[in-house]
Amino acid sequence: MDQGLVIVFTGSGKGKTSAALGTALRASGHGMYVSMVQFIKSPLPTGEAQAAGRLAPELEFISMGRGFVTGEKGAIPLSEHRKAAADALSLARQRARSGYWDVLILDEINNAVKLGLVDIEDVLNLVRSKQPKLHVVLTGRDAHPDLIALADLVSEISDVKHPFERGVPARKGIDF
Ligand code: ATP
Ligand code: MG
């Protein structure tokens, strides 16, 4: 019972990051220390980033990405996205081994693996070398099969309907 869980929220439907944030809220309410490290997403004044400030120091919220990855011809070169992802991973590794944190959330890390910004072996090694009691939550679509095999809990959220399909843009308080 002392062993932390490895939890994956994946799938093409909306709710993966939201589920991770729900976990963060729940754990921090118990006085547990939660670190949420976001891959790909750049620092923006989202509702979650602003609310996290009010839950400090139990909750820390760090966005280490450079934003939407658009490939070789994008405004931000792939090399910069890779560097940002490597920095996020090394911070995550430190958090995983420190013993200070109770829950570590690696948001959008599955996408970072899928896009080739992060090596799946590095993710698996991070999980294997974590403090035994630490819970780790990994989110993002297309979770790697080796991560799914290693995890204790995997939820796949399927896309049944999304207003985006009707041209409705992201909504404050719902999507950011
Ligand atoms: P959320 O952060 O809302 O929990 P998510 O983490 O499951 O969503 P991501 O793939 O990280 O989903 O994408 C984040 C953004 O994309 C959100 O604004 C979300 O509403 C939107 N989104 C998620 N799933 C879909 C979908 N199937 N079609 C269109 N937009 C989507
Ligand atoms: Mg997400």
C-alpha cells in the first residue's frame, strides 16, 4: 500500500489534463505535495496556472514547453522544442528522485514522446527510478505501449463529441 501508482491518462477525447488537475486538487487538499510539469505547453496565464498559485506550496505548476510543435518549418525550430523537452525531463527526474514530492504529474509527456522530443526509454527510466512512494501521472494522447505495460492504472478517454468539430473555439474555464 506504500507503493506509489503509475497512472496514465490517454486517448483522443478531452479530459486528460483535466483529470490530472483533479488529482492535483485532491492530493493537495490532503496536504500532499504535488509537482505538475508540462511538456510542449508554454507558460500562459491559464486558469489552472493561476489557481495553482493559490494552492502553493503544496502545488507547483511549471510549464516548460515552447508551445505548439509545427515541425521543421515552424516558427520555433524543432531543436528548441527538443531542448525545452530535455529540460522538462531533467526537472521531472529531479522531482521523481527527491523524496519531497508525493505526486508528480507529467502533462502532455506522451505527446512529447510521440513527436520525438523525448525518448520513451528516458520516460520509462524516470518511472523505474522514482521514489517508491511517489505517484506519477502521465498524460497525453498516443501513450507508448511500453508505458502502458509499466503503468498500474491506464484510462483511455475516447472522443465521442467535441464542440471544436462544430467550429466552436476553446472556452475560458473549460479548455484553458
Ligand atoms: P483538457 O486539457 O481540456 O483536459 P486534454 O488534456 O484531454 O484536454 P489535449 O489533447 O491536451 O486534451 O488538448 C487540449 C485542448 O484540446 C483542450 O482545449 C481541449 O478541449 C482540446 N481537445 C481535446 N480533445 C479534443 C478533441 N477530440 N477535439 C477537439 N479538441 C480537443
Ligand atoms: Mg492535455
